[in-house]
Amino acid sequence: MTTLLSLGHGYSARALARRLLPLGWTVLGTTRDPAKAQALRDEGVVPVPWSRDEVGAALARANHVLTSVSPQNGTDPALDLVGDLIAERATTLDWVGYLSTTGVYGDHDGGWVDEDTALTPSTARGKARVAAESQWAAIPGLPLHIFRLAGIYGPGRGPFQKVMEGRAQRIFKPGQVFSRTHVDDIAQVLHASIDRPDPGAIYNVCDDDPAPPQDVIAEAARLLGLPVPPEVPFDEADLSPMARSFYAESKRVRNDRIKRDLGVTLLYPDYRSGLRAVLAEERA
């Protein structure tokens, strides 16, 4: 039986589960919140409480592992909890995926980066991800695959609600661009990697169209038939410290490897097609 243990079973992992469950997979998803256990069951996922004993027992059942757990306080919570058990199982696992971020590349003034670009993060989050990638890669014999995700969007995580409520800001910072990825493209990349394992591989997961953030908000407004919000200079924008930190880095991310090595054809190669799909699903 093919069984996936999903550590930190969140938005992207749920999208992967929706692909695997109809194929007969068993998906074990961890949760720290007992109230969410029933929601996982409703999706066909076996809930696993976040404890060493429970996660260790789930790990013993799994032949595939995906971790979506973010670093906290300079360490990786999954490795803190069961890192020794993962090391013991390393050579018996078929595939392990680690969801990282394109933030590991740092700022490139809007220039292009690929998987061979040096890791020069400027934010604390990016530095923590570089450290976590290294910690996972240091486990001997682990069939590790690293996925560096661009900005994630999809149903429930699009700009439409903010635009409809008049809260969206078209923030303008000269030269600023971001790469993005629809959650369903993340899921298909992960699935393709499971089907074509290549331990040690690193993949950027993003679409073909890096774009200024204000253009995305304008397109969302257009799709809704609402007025395009006025541009707000970055220095005057009402942003949380975390949101503001995203603007400290600007880059365009190449995705050639997922196409060449995994045979992926993107479902949503640009934000326009992706937003249309998100709106259609949210209105369904």
C-alpha cells in the first residue's frame, strides 16, 4: 500500500492529497489542533496528533513523507520531534519532499534565478529555510527532494475577497516583481516527483510570468467587474512588518527544471489564467 505521511498537513499538502486519494493512496496528516481532526477525516485523510508517539507510529506506516512545517525559532519542528526516527527509516523510504521557498535566493533586483543560483537570503525567514534545507539534506540515505515554492495562491487564498471588500492595495514599488504558483500546480509537481523520484533534486515551483503585485490586483478587479484600486506608493502602504518584508526582495524565478525533468505542463502558466480558475471555483 502506498502511504504518505504529511507533516504539517496544510494548504499545499491538502491539494496533493486530493490527487493521491482517488488513486488508492492512504494519506496520514498531522495536526496540532484536535478540532481539525474531523475536517481531515471528511477529506479522506487520517489525522495524526502532533506528538512523538503518534507521529512516530505514522512514520512507521509510511513509505512517502512530505513536510510542510515551517522553521520556528531557528529549528525545524518536525526534525525536533522525530528527526532521529526519520534518520532510522531513511533508507527504507521511497520519497521525501521538503517544501521550502524561493526566499532562499534573496534579492536579485528583479533578475532571474534558478536552482543553481547561490543562496543569499536577506530575511530571517529565508535564512531559516536555508538552514532547514541543510538539516534535512544532512540525513544520510534520505531520498530528499526540495521544492522551492514561489508565492502560493488558489481558492481561498486569492485577492478577490480583499478587492470586493475595498481592502486591496495596489502597492507600487519601482522594479518590484514576484513569482507565483497556483496550489494545483504545486500538487502536480509533487505528484510528478513521486512518480519520478530523483533523490537530491531541487525544484523551483512557479509559473512562467513573474509580475508586479499591483498588476495582479488590477486583474482581480477587472475579473470582478469592479474599479481598479488606485496605486499606493510602497512607502505609504499600510502593511504589516511581515508583509513589508516580502518587498525587501525582488526576483524572477525560472521553472525549466520541473518541465524538463518531471514532464510538467503547468495548469496555470500565468496569474491571469490562475485567477480566472480561482474565481470560478470560489463562485461555484
